[in-house]
Amino acid sequence: MSTHSGNVAPSKPSSSTGKSHVRSSSPIYELSEDSSPTVRESLWCSGDFMLGAGMVIFQRTTWKIVICYDTQKHFHFLPRGRKDLGETIDRTALREGWEESGYNPKHLPLFKCTAQPSPPNSRLRNYPDTEPIMISVTPWSPRWVDEFVEVETAPTSKTHSRRDTAGPAATEEAQKRSVPRSTWAVDPATTKLKQYVKRKRLVDPGGEYLTHWYAGIIEEDAVRQEGTMMPDEVAYTSVLLTFDEVEAIAKTGSLTSSEFRVVQYAIKLLSLNYEYIMRQDEIQRKRDTAVKAAQLQSRATPRPQFQPVVNPESSRSSRRVASSAPSSQIPEAAGVRRGDSEGIINEEANGEANGEEPYYPNDDADGALEALVRAKDVDVKGKGKGEPKTSM
């Protein structure tokens, strides 16, 4: 949430060839307390980076967190995965959340600090959004596979060891011991003994994995579905845990520290949104109280009645005409009182008295933020009643 601290790490100049030419590299800055420092300017071509998305899924009302578990490799993780070609990042987060956890999540709109600009003449910053809450960069290592290459030169008598006196069988064993990275096999086509050398072949040079993290939500009565995983994910299962339980898992190392930091930041945003909504509700209550007070005041103040001046000498018809005079002839003092009360109401309703930005709950499509207000006795950390707090 905070801005740059201004701390700059010294950069080391790099020299090219044997000349004394020095190229200045981009500095590294310290960012907010929830972020890592900046990285140096980098360029990655399409074959050397991979885009993906993950999601921190909350359960409505209880605000427990969906954590996946690999029953074969025995570790916990947040649902995430690679983006398919032609797929949007936000859609990837929903798909991976459903495939790996078995729950069908929706995006959770949240008020958050973002560096993204708003379109011209737009007030999108006054509304909750479903933009990513965090992004992580993780390198993946190169991948090699073993392959066997045939050696063209066949073994001859010159390759026999001088100590081998037991014939061809002993010579074969000696050859296997002398070349540990090679193997001998009989070619089924020629029935001849051939030598094969074991080599490593690079099939993946590695790269950078950029994951966009989103906040999601499921209903309180959501039921986990079976069979949503990919063929290589059949060992995955998922559980609903409180923040304290997730923290305990992270301390054991079963959940990576980077993914636990994502959970921490999601909880922090949820708590800030809770406090903001409670503050806006208090402002709205003050506005409603001011409106009711103004209405009661206008009812209690007697409205002056128009009293026509009747000439005793006028006829009965003139009295009827005078009694039907328009209401615009009401004394000006009453109009001033009504105008003052309306001004107070408008001032309170527009938030001009306290300078607060009005809250627009209608933008919350699925009512997730409104559920925070209704569940005032629920702690998002799962510790019991009270306002949600974090230990960050």
C-alpha cells in the first residue's frame, strides 16, 4: 500500500569485450512492505516465459480459505496453473480454481490500491474491482532427458583387457566397467553386440513463470466436486482452513513462503475492505438520521395558512375568488425554512460535511462485500467474533 521508500541498491557496471565502456544498469528499488524489491530490466521472448493465474478462494460468511493438497507428494498449495492459448488471465484463474480445488469460484470485488490508470472521465477507482491482487515471478529449471546413442566402432581384440583370460564373456564385462556411461546390447536385427552411450538431451531450457493472483469466493453451502482435475492432478484434494491453520501449515514448510505471502495480502485486503464498509455504513447512518430529523422538523413546524383579506362590502362571489388564491402567495419566511432544511439534508447526503467519498454498494454484483457487513460477528481469521484483524 505504501509508495517507494527511495532505497536504491548500488548497481555494478558491466563491461563489454576488452574496452572500458561502462553500461549503466537499472537500479533496484524497495517497494511496499508486501512486495519484493524491483527487478532489473529484462527481456524474455515468447518461448522463455509462461503466463499463469492463481486464486485465493474464500468461503462466504466463514471466510475460510481453500487450500489444495497433493496426496502423493504431500505438500499444500494454492490453486493455480498455466494460461491456455486464447484464454484471458481472469478466466484462467477461475478455471484453475475449479479444476484443482473442485469448487466453482467467482471473482471477489475488492477495493484496493492499484497503479493501473483509469479511463478518461471515469470513476472506476470509486468502485471495487476484480483486478489481480498480486503477481509473482518464479523461474523454472531446465529439463533434460536420458537418451542412448549407438557407438559405430564395434569392440575388437585390441580393446580386450590383458587380464581377461576367460574369453568373450569376460571381455564384455570389462567393457561395461571401463565405460560407465555406456551400455551394451544385442541388436535384434543383426544379432550383434553393440555399444550405446548414455547422453543428456535438453528438452526444455527453462524460463520465467509469471502468475497473476486473484481473490475469489464460494458460497457457504458450496459442495466440492470430484473428477474436475486433469489426468496428472488426480492426487489433488482440497480443504477449507482458517488463516491460523494456513499459517501453521506454512511454518512446517508444506506451503511455500511465497504462496503464504499471497494469502496474507488477500487477508489484509479483506480486512481493509471490512473496515471501509463499516466506516461507510456509519456515514450512511448519519445521513439517514439527518434526513429523518429534517422530516420531523418539517412536520412539527405549522405551515402558515393563507388568509385572504375580505372586504365586508364585497359580494359572496368575490369571497369565493379570494379563497382560491394560489399557494405561491405563502409568506416568504416559510419558504426560507424549507430551503434551509433541504440544504442540510443535501449536504449530509453528498458527504460535503465530512469530506468522505460516497460508497456505491450496487456495484458489488454478487453481494460479497455486503456480506461482510451482515457478518459483523464473524472474524475472517476464524478466531471468533469481532472485527477482522491480521498479524501482518
